Amino acid sequence: MKPIRLTGALGYLMVALWFLLLVAPGGASAETAPSAAPRYVAAADIMPDIEAALAERGVDPSAEIALADPDALVAAPADAAVTFSSVSYNPASGRFVLRLDGQTPTVIAGVARLRQRAAVANRLIARGETIGDEDIDWADALNPSASPLAVREEQIVGKIARRPLAAGAPVRLADVAAPILVRRGDTVTMVLESPGIRLTQQGVAVTEGGAGDLVEIRNLASDRIIKAVVVAERLARLPGRTAQGF
């Protein structure tokens, strides 16, 4: 068979089109590169991306990040940084939740904690035991829960333990309480003080509490229930009341 000859401008045009179709980028014969498949990694392996996302939500860069499930598999882009579709963070509790959308939507949860100088029990302290300054040391501690740590001496010394406190454990404010000075059934002296007057009455405690707590007391003279603030053992002061109300 004789080859077909293309002459003139038409021949050059056909050759040029043939060349473009074969070798030019995006031409008919050019293959479209397939999108990169995601890589599956443990949540702990993308910690830098997690820390960066939390920092944008105001988490202190020095906070220690603990993941609820560090071994959970995450579908991350093969050739790009990990981005999260949503990030929620509770500054009060330190808890966070990050959502990563992909072929398999993934939720990453955990808690961010700051180390701070706080009271640490230096021995086992039994429940109900009064805590003295010799029972605690001060050290950098990581808060194990959402409850604030005791960071000042007056927050813990002289208080009683609500539960057993292990040696070496940081003490939370929720772990201690003021000593009970008025117990239910105690005979309590109620004091009413105002400029130029001081009245006292006896009553029986209906509720109990420590210094600064508001308790209910049944007035023995009037049989009325009076609310008063505990100031000492079996002693309570009436806040802002008049003699007639007493």
C-alpha cells in the first residue's frame, strides 16, 4: 500500500496535531495520575498534627497530651499534612475531641494537662484524717482529673481527707474538706451581732458543716429553723439578721 502524502499547510497541521495528541501534557494519550491512597497510622503517630490543632484552640504548648486510644488507626493523607474537620476543647476539664474526615471518619479524644506546683501527699493519709503541713510536700504535679489541685497551704493544711490519699499523689481540692465543727444533733450556740447589740440563743443542729458552712439550726426557744454560718465548734453566727427575725 502506498503511503498517503499530505502536502502543503494541511500536511503540517495534521502532523502537529498528531504530535500534540501523543506527547503533550493532558493529551488524549496522557494518563491521568491516580490519587494517592491514604495511609493508616496510629493516632499517636500524628501527635504533632494533634498538638498543632489544639494550640489553635488555645491549649498551652507545654501541656501534656494523653490520648484516650493512642493505638486507634487513623486514615491520614499519604502526601499532605493531617487536617481536622472539627476540634473541640474544654479548658475547665482539659478534655478534647478532634474529628478527621476521610474514607473512614475518625474521632480522636483525649485530655490536655498542665504541670503545676501543688501539694503532694508524702504518706498514706486515711479518710477523715486531719492533714498537717508535715504530711505534704510541694512539687510539680500533673492533675489526674478535672478537679483543681491544692496549690496553696491554706487550701489543705488543717483540712480533713474525704478519701484515702496515696503517698506521692497530688491532692485535689475535691479530696479535702473543712473539719466538721457542728454535727447533726449538737447543741449549738447561735450569735447575732449588730452595732450595739449581741444576742445569743441555743439550738439543735439539723445539718452539719465546717468553718464557713451554712447550717440549719432549730431554735429551742421559738422552734424555728435558723440558718447560720459555722465559726467554731458548736458555734454559729447569724448573717444579716435582725433581733426580731432571731
